[in-house]
Amino acid sequence: MVQLASTLVAGLAGLASVVSAHPGHDVKAEAAERAAFLKNAPLRSRSLDQCATKLRARGQEQRNIARREHAVKNLRRSMGLESRMPYPTHFLPTSMHDTTY
């Protein structure tokens, strides 16, 4: 029982320190400030368009594509799936006038 009480007191003290970590912090004021910034900032300053050509020139885009393909290959292998699954064609109509699938 003593251990439970001391654990409870320590937990309440921890909770009190978290709650009082930012006294006087107004979340609504911060949200309004962020909204005003995003409204007034040009779209170009908020996007990565200005970096895209540099990243592409460094080969970052191709490395990302290769990294993702490798991750998918590993996931497929771990799940026991084929690396390249054939497209199912058995449900496609044989002619454009055939409506029975």
C-alpha cells in the first residue's frame, strides 16, 4: 500500500509539472497567429518547389524511388508474394461488345 501511495504521489507531481510547464500559454492565440502567417505567406515560400530542381539534379528523386521500390520488394518477400504480380485479365471482356464479365 505504501508503494502504491508513493507511486500515486509521484504521478500527480509529474502531471502537475506538465500542466504548469507553459503557464499563460494561449493555444487559440497561437492558432490565430499561425493562420495569419499561412494566409499572408506566399505559396512559394511554403512549398518545396524552389528545392525540387536542386534535389532532382543531385539525384535525390531517383534515390527515393529506388529506396521505396526496395522497401516494397522486401515487404512482398516477407509476405510471400510474387515480386511482380501479373495483372488479372480473366475478368476483362474479350470484345468491346461483350458485356458479360
